[in-house]
Amino acid sequence: MKLEGKVCLITGGTKGIGAATAIDLAKQGATIAIIGRRKDEEAIATKTTIEKLGQRCELFLADCAKPEDMTASVSQIGDQLGPIDVLVHAAGGPVNGGLFQITPEDWYAAFAVHVHPIFFLCRAVIPGMQKKKEGAIILVSSTAGIRGIITNVAYQVAKGALPQFTRALAREFADDNIRINCVAPGVVRTAFHASMSEQQKKLNLEHRIPLHREGTPEQVATLVTELVKNDYLTGETFTIDGGLTMRIA
């Protein structure tokens, strides 16, 4: 898919991986629509960066945990920018706690943010893609959804749902030339991982990650962009983790 003039929607696009993805897609000539919960300094900075590239960027304030917000946002984006060609779901956040520590409210909240928005967003954007006979959807999962990690069961299970959602939709809409893929980042230098203790960071770099360094949001973003552009990839989950998930010991 050539991105020049395409309308790309990125959830969680005001910071971290989402923001880096929005900027990278804009560098390819795309028009950017960002869904975020607040218009803060990070959101404004991302919008400004994209506009300095000569591309249009609009911010839409919405809560990904509210289905009505997702449906309304897609309608607003369609009215202002046109039908959506690319959807990237990068919204999310940490949900800590093991089976007996996490609250039922946090369990449901994990799915409300990481999984449920995809259902409502895809139902809203795919009909337009079907009319064009072209579209790309990228879901941002995590290596936590592939490996077993203690003390964050809800996050793992929610992120683990995304690769299967990817496969299900990829099969269902292949005849419409709508491609769905998934990326699973490992330890990436974002606010998400900033709260790690120095001991945990040292363990990651010295023992868990074969390349002995963290990834960057920009590295993940370039992978997302390539998956959007390559029109012979669908139904796949790509880890980007410095070799973390290939380790067996």
C-alpha cells in the first residue's frame, strides 16, 4: 500500500509507540488521525511534529474503553478527513497483579482498553475498506502476550488475545484485500517501562535480552509502517524484542 494521501487512524497516538507510529506514517505522506484521552503537551507535540512534516494531523479526544467513543470517533474522522485506510491500535497500559492480587475491576478494565476497542473500531472502519477493496489494520500486542510472566495475568491474557484476533480477521477479510497483522514489542524505552526498578533493568539488559539493549518506539514504528506498506503480509504476529522470546533459558 502506498501511504501518500491515505488516512491513518492511530489509537494511543499521543505518546510512546503510538506517537512514533503516527510520525513515521506521516513521513510516508499519510494524513493522521489520533485518538487519545487528553490534549496534553505530548499530544500537542506529536501533532506539531507531524504538521512540520507537511502532513495534516487531527486529535480526537475519546476513551478507548467506551465503545460509543470509538464509533463516534470513526464517524468524526470520516467527516473531517475521509474514509480510514489504515487502523493502528496502540492504546493500552499496564495492569499489574497476579491471580489473587488483581481486582475483578482491573481484570475487566484490561480487556476494555486492550481488546474491546478493536471489535468496535474494526466494525466501524472495515465497511469503508471493503468499498475500496484495500485496507490495513495493525494491532500492537506485547511479548507478554506470548511468554508467561508472573504478576500481570490480566495484561498477558488481554495482549495474548490480539494475535488470535489478528488471525481471525485476516482470514475473514482476505477476499476484500484487507490485511491484518500484529506486532509484539518487548522491552521498549517508553513511560510504560520507566517504572522498572534498576535491578529489573539490569536483569533485562544483562541476562534476558540477547542484544543487551532496550528497543525504541521508533524501531517499532518502522516495523508497523512496513507491515502497512507490504501488501503480501497478513495474519501474522511479528515480535520485535531484541531476541527476548527466542530464549529457552
